[in-house]
Amino acid sequence: MKEKILIVEDQFVEADYLRLMLTQAGYSVTGIARSVSQAQETIGQVRPDLVLLDIFLKGKHTGIDLAKQLAEDNMPFVYLSANSNEDILNAAKATHPYGFLVKPFREKDLLVTLEIAKYRHEHSLEARYRKEATLQKSLKNILNEQLTWEQKLLKIATMLQPHIPFDFIAAGFDNIGHPGFNGRCFLRIGLNEYQAIGLQELQIITGKTKEELIALQSNTAKETNAAYYNDDAFQNICRHPSIIKLFADCFQLRSHLELPLSISPHHPFSFCLCSRRPDAYNAEQLELFQRIQWPLANSISGLAQNENKGGFVSPGQVSGNKENNIVKKQDFNGMIGKSHLLLNALDMASQVAPMSTSVLILGESGTGKEKIADYIHQLSTRKDKPFVKVNCAALPATLIESELFGHEKGAFTGAHEKRIGKFEKADKGTIFLDEIGEMPIELQVKLLRVLQEKEIERIGGVETIKTDVRVIAATNKNLEKEVAEGRFRLDLYYRLNVFPILLPSLRDRTEDIPALAYHFMDHYNLKSAKKISGFSDDALKKMMAYDWPGNIREMENLIERSVLLAKGNIIEHLPLTIPQKARDESTTDAFRIKTIQENERDYIMSVLKISNGRIWGAGGAAEILNIPPSTLKSKMKKLGIKKGYIHQ
């Protein structure tokens, strides 16, 4: 007997039809519930393996209300619906269903959807347990590694990053006034780059004395249990002066997860993880902490004992040549930046890459969706197999089916020879369906069948061809709106939207504009054999105030043209039209969140990355900034910028 299924559907005919199809296929139907209360009662008696759940039910509660409970109980479910508007779709999507079936049902679609839901549920659990086992093993092994205290703390922090993402982490900041205090903060400045901030650097960055930091620490509520604070809750705990409020103000943080460790009564220790996203933390992460807190506490305890025995280099001491700690500028397949929105998207791409899960990349035109797709393929187990790209918007509706699935000779007028389609060419590899929102709706039905049944049929052919293809789709459209207006199939949307990744627009990551501008300047310097060394203040201000409707693609074209037309070694002017409102804001408050010192610090750090950490000489940071090296060194010391970045 196969899995036990509960049907939650208030239409008798449709519910009975589902029951008949399921029993004929060997499934056990635990019951048919016509309301949320009936479903809850049935689940209390016999726990099903999967729930088929109609969104619209009689009574005051909907299927979405029940879905939230099912998700908390780790019970997989598949939505049933005839139609939905955009608001309903958004609410349904937030519950993370394992599939979606559109009425009227086709038996084969039902059975394939159930198999996919079962596979996704089992493999999501398996992947989670495997990742946790690897994490616990790594925490145990860290004691044997020949690293400094600071490096080991950072390594533990970066081990947590895939499970509990953060932009800023404070480790051990419970006893600032203790003579043996050795806490560290780490600010994420790139995909695998962190800046270490000790007590001295924190004093410089915040402008606080040690005594003031101790006072703020004493005002901070001591957490004895793990807890998280998102958005409004985080704002609430930041109403009064505290060390958490200080971190939030300095580094633009909007959510916080506190992980206290019971090491010993005399050595309080905790990890304070913070994010610039307002909704970064959840109950599932707290449950993860409960499962790993003992190996985590043992690792920290072991590190502390080793340090007391002289097993570590002193936290203030740096072994070797400091210049060797400077990390070369890194990018993510050509995607440059340190915005928390971008880094979050890159983290998600890295996590999903090793799997064969379908990915939907969302974002405006010019944000780099194709680069993300290419990188996911390069990190996957299919990297040595074909990566086939299809621009759905560039193909006429009459040709797209032949392009995707191929055709036999003589299948239609003009088919003079057999054609192998893109899916067939991508077998064992990856297919990238760019601008999937432009696909004609009649072809969406055929694409859905291909994705579900993993087989294609050439136009004019009589045989089906099995394919093993990973699908990555991308669109600049709001697919929920397209579904609500009847231009995109709901079931195809849910089949593609297994793992969505949202790429931010350039106007949402303005802190990356200088680094991107210098990157493109260097690139087109090389191509045109020019020696442009930088941008004028006016040009940089214009770029920061501009809205960039064409995103990174628009910036690249602009910089290419400016490099070619530049008459000196500085790009003085850029032909950008700044709206009056933006001009006013840039005049009175160019950086609405950060202070001048913070922006100066960020800018110097971005230039240091561009110069690969070099301060002196041709192409060094001082030359790019057009200031004496001694002045730059003085600014770095004043702003708390170390010579090197810590890289994992």
C-alpha cells in the first residue's frame, strides 16, 4: 500500500473523483474533510502522509489557514484550485506547498504531482539532516585546526551562515569589562569575505570608549534562551540604549537572533547574529540551534581552554605578514557587490546548485539573471554536461515548440530535415528558459507535461523520448499577476517556483555602484587600451542619485561609452538625467541611512578590493582615490579599517 492521503475538498463530486483515482492507483485515503475543523479532527485520529488541500472551503477558515498548521507539523500538502487572484496566490505561496493541481484534474497529472511532492518532502528532510550532520562534524573537527582564536571564531560563524544567514555577528560579547575579554565581531563584506572587528576597532567605528561600551552592555537584556526578533520586535528592543542598538545603528541591521551557550557560569558566551533583512529569522532556526547547541558549546569551550593553555596565538597578534591577509577581489561569476540583498540571492544560489531542483530566477531586466543561472549550473553535478539557453521572448510563437522539442522531417511546411530540440540537446544537463513569462499559454501546457513526465515528443513524431534535464527559468514579470490575469498557468507556475531567487535592482543596492563602476571601467580600459583612473566627484554623485531603470546592463553600456569618449584620465561627466526629487535628496541627504563617515568607510573598502588590497604604487588604492598613501593610511586607521580582510 502506498502513502495515506487526506482529501480536504468541499465539493462532493470532485472529492469522490479524487478518492476513486487515488484508490485505483494503490493509495490509502484516510478520509474526505469538507472544512478545516473536519480536517483537523481527521488528522488527530489518523496522521496522513500527504494532504490534498482545496484553497476555498466552506466556513470561516480557508485551506491556507490549515496549510500553516500543516507546515508547522512538517506534513506535506498539495493545493487544489480552479482559479486564484494575485493576493490569494501570494498567501498560498507563503505556506510553501509541495505542489499545485488545477481543476479539472487529469489522473496522470495527479499521480505525477504526488510523486514529486513525496520526492521533495523526503529529499528536503534528507538534505537537512545531512547538512546538520556535516555541521556537527565540522564543529568537532575545528579544535584540531592550527588557526588563531579569531580565525576559529570566524570559521564557526561561517559554518552557521548556510543554516542561519547573517550580515553581522558578534561572538562572545557578554563580558566586555572582563580582563580576559576576547570577543569578536565579523561584518560580512562579500560572498566569502568578512571584516574582523575587535574591541579596539569597535571603539573607533562607533566613537565609543571602552567604558561606554561596558555601560551599553550592562543595559542589554541577558538572554538565557535562544530567541529571535524581526522587524517591529527588533525595533522595540532597540528603543533604549544597548549594545544591540549600537550594532543596529552602525551597521543598518533590522533583525536579530541570539544564541546563548551554557559553557560555564564564569564564562558567559553567546552568538548574536544580525541581518539587514527585516524577516531573516524564524522558529525553524531556533529548533536547529537546539539540536546543535551541545557540539557548538563544546567547540567554544575547547577553544577557550586551548587559548588559556597558550594553544592559540593571542587574539591581538597576527601571525605572518599582514599584507598576505589581504584577499584579492572576488566576484560571483561576474556579479560584483556586497549588498545584503545580493549576498542573500547568492547564498540561495549556492545552496540550491548541488541539487536537481527547478529554480525560478526573478528580477528586472539587466540584473544578471543569466549569470546566476550559469553559476548554478557550474556548481552543480551537471557542470560537465550541456547548458542550453533559450530566450522565450526572442522566438516567434510559431517556432518555439519546434525550438524546444524538435521536429521530424516533413512535420510541417519548411521542415526539410529532422531537428533536435533544446530539451534533447540539454539531456543530463541544464536548460535555461529565459523570459519564461513570454511563453504562449498553449505551449505552457506542453512544457508542464514535459517537466512532470520527463519525456518529450518531437513535432510530427510518434515516439516519446526520455530526458533528464534540470530546468532553470527566469522572468522580469510578476508571474502571480500573470496567473491572476490568465496569461500564465497556475500549475506551471508552482512547478517552476520550487526554489525562487529574487535578484535586487541596482537602485536597491546603491552601495555597490562605485565597485561596479570601477569594475566596468577597468574592463573597458583593457579592451580599448586606455588608462582611465577614476571618476570625478560629480560623476559618482550622479551615479548614486540615478534610478538605473536598465540596471547593471545600462551601467555597463554607459561606462563603456564614457571610457571610449573620455579625453583625460578621469571620467568627468556622465549623461544621466536625475529627477528633481532625487537631486534635492542627494543635495540635502545623499545617503539617507548611513552617515558620511560610514559611506567613506564603505567606499575606501570597495576601492581596496578593486586594488587587490594594494595601497601604494600604480593601480593602488591611493592612486585610485587620488590622495597620498599616508593620508589613506591615516583615514583607514581613523575609520577602523584593517589592512587585510579575513576570507573563508
